[in-house]
Amino acid sequence: MTVRFSVTVRQVRDDGSEAPLDGELAAALAAPAEQFAGLAAWAADEARYLDHGEREKVIGEEGRELQRRLLQATFDVDAAREQRAAQVTSAAGIRHGTVEAGHGRGLASVFGPVWVSRMAYRNRREPNLYPAGARQVLPEDPYSLGMRALAAFHLAGGGFGQAREVIEARTGVTVGRAQLAGLAGDLAAWAGDFCEERARDADTDLPDTDVIMMQGDGKGIAMRPEHRKNAGKDDGTRPGVKKMAGVVAVADLTPAVREPEDIAAPPARRKAHPGPKARDKWVSASVTESIEDMIASAFDEAGRRGPQRVRQRVFLVDGNKQQLAAIGAQAAERGLKVPVLIGYIHVSGYIGKAAAALHPGDPVTAGQWADGQLLRVLHGRAKAVAVTLASAARKTRAHPRTRHLDLTDADRAVTYLTSNHEHMKYDKALAKGWPIATGMIEGACRYVIEDRFGITGARWSPNGAEVILKIRAVVVNGDLDDYMRYYKERYRTEHHLARYDEDTIERLNLAA
């Protein structure tokens, strides 16, 4: 038995009566109707011979072709219905009085390639104007807005090769690496403006007791040889392989009061007294912006979240001197008092290494000694711990049996604690319910930078890395849909509307 389907599309008038479609509309819809009929007939007949995986494959491929034909139909209808405008004038005040229909161009969409035809308004003194292209926000290159969003998502998640493979499998369109790099640069062009101007308002329902937490860190990105430090200089030094990317993160949190013993405690007690949970995280990263600019962007985001300046702001870092100076400068410039804490995990690392240096070959004793000193640090006695470490190192060096030990890590811990003890007031932070660890920014560094830029063998230029960082931050923040709407309006304004005078834009409704 053979099953055949036929699809007839008819128009329904206001009175409920039906009539055949107009000639142009019928012609435009003939291809998708034929495709749908064929797919429906296959489902009723041939599909029974296939397993579910094979059915999924056929429906995926044929369904995408149906979508492609439907998109093509919309452009065919537009072309058939486009009417000549009485007057089209460029931004320079030059009238484009010669009109030619049927100017076509290809468009690579998420469903596959389609063809767009529209009227060209010509003047030999200027490039053609295409009002229909402005209304449809057609890109200057072949790649649709949907393809751009798809490229942004997959470029943020993996390498260029992986993104190309996924895009081709998803759309059937092959995008060259150079074209993909161009798309990335185009997509990132307005990401900075979007972060500053994005439409979503600050949450005004949060209680004044909620805290705005800011964190900052940095991670190295492997540079191409020509972009490395000292590249091209024959001075006998090894060029720096990596360039530091600055990362900042901001989040809201409800304070959760704890005691020092809750931190330096067995897992059961730590679980019974959990720390504050970050909400609505925002991340920004850059390999070309300065540390000062990145810190300023974190303060800007905090200001957006708390414009009334009532909610407490707290900044957590790893102890980088430039970061600390930038935070102090920003707080002073804005008239704010912002407590700055060095992440407790960083302090724990220094003390752990110092304990291992003082008790070599005895990890149990070293661990117990480190735990005792860390508890003192949690009680706000970091400076006293530095004195204890210095004293222990001095005695170790003075004893004949231990003077040979390498105590470099102990010396480093003493310097670190002495220099930064004012940023280690963990007892006060815990009593106020603030976080004392930089887990959020370390996670952001891992996700935004390491997972993407740590691909084996990958090398970057600063500008190429910056492009991907901007796109990745937009995706990580969950802002891709919002950004693509913002991107579309910026593209319409700068690539289309900027070519017309105001009267033409208004008369032809090009900005709608």
C-alpha cells in the first residue's frame, strides 16, 4: 500500500469563507507544502521499516529542509509584495531615484542557505540602498542573526574547529575558520557596551541586609610567539609564554553567620553551618584591559545592583598588590567603605607549605601544626601567626640537625601574612555572615579561561583572546539572548539606518 499526502493552503476571509491563495503567495508556499506532504507520507508508510534512531535522523534532516523552505518562502513573499518607494534619500542627502527589482544575495541561515531578493535604489555617486534589507536587518556578510547566535554559543564553549563541526552538523552550512574568526570579532564588538547599558534593572526587592560580593583574580593565557613578552629581542631571556587575563565577578548573597571553629571543623559541622550562597552571578574578563579597569567594572556592576548605596559591599581577592591598590582607589573615588578580604584558601596554601617545610617527612605533624595556625588566623590573629612562623624558622635554622632544611616556603608565608594581615580579619567577616573564600572567582577563572583557553596547543593573540573572552562572559552570564537582541538593534542602527536620512527612515518605517 502506498500512502500519498497532498497539502492545500487556502486563505480565509473575514466572513469565514475560503478562497485560493494569491498567485505569489501560492508560488512561495508550494515548496514547503510539498516538503511537508512528503514528510507526512513517509511517516505514514516508510517509517515503519525503521527503528527510532533512523526515524530521528530522517525527521531531523527532512525537517530542517522544511524549515529552510519555509524561511525561503517568507523572503519570496517579501520580494513579491515589496512596493517601490516614492523617494529614498541617503544620509548624505543624495536621492536614489533609479530602482531595480530582483537584486539577490545569499543568506546562510540556521536551516541552510536561502536566497533573498529585494529592490535596489541606485545612484552612481553612492552604493545601492536596500530598504527591505534594513527592515529585515540583513547582515552585510552571508551569515544570519541565528547563525551568529549559534556561533557565539559554540565559540564560547570550545575551539574554532569544534565550533565549525557543530555548526555544520546543526545547519548543514560550512563556515571557514577565517570567516568564523571574523564572525567572532563582529559579535564581540558591542559586548562591552552591552555590559554597561544592558536593559535589565537592578533587583529592588532585595533586603538592605543582603551583601554585594565582588571578587577578582587573574589567569594566564598562552600567547603566540610574536605576542609574548620580550618577543623579537635578542637579550638572552626567555619570552613570557602567557599573558594575564583579569577576571572579576559580582554576586548577591544573604549573610550566614559562622564561627572560626565552623571553618576549621570536621565535615559534619561544616555542613551544619553552611556559608552564604552567591546568587545572580555576573562575570567579566579581559586580556587587554588593565587591572584598574577590571576592578572599576566590578564596582560599576555593584553600583547597578545597589544604586542607593545602602547594601554592604565586600571585595575578595588573592592578595595581588595591584588589585588591592585599585580597589582602594575605586572605593575612595566613589566615597565608599569596602572591606577587602584575601581569600582564606590562599592563606591556607601558604601556611600548609610552611608547615611542610618545618616538618619535612612528617605530614601528620605538619597537618596538625598547620590546622592550629589556621585556626588562629580565622580568629583574626594573622600577624601573630607570622611572628610564630618567623620564630619557628629562626629556631630551625639555628639547630644543628635542621639548619640544612629549605625554609623558603616558611619565609614566603611570613612575608605574605605580615604584608596582608589587615585583609585577614576573618573573625569579623564570619560574625557578619560574609564569605571568606574566593571560590566564585576561582570557578569563574576555571570556566571562563581554563576550560576554553587551556586547550592543549592553543596559542592566542591578545585581540583574538579578548574577542573570545567577551563572548564567553556574555554566555556565562546567561545574557546571550539579551545580547543578541541588543546586537540586532545596534547592527540595524549602525549598518542600515546610518545610511538613510531621517525623513526616509520615518516614511518607510525602517526602524520598526
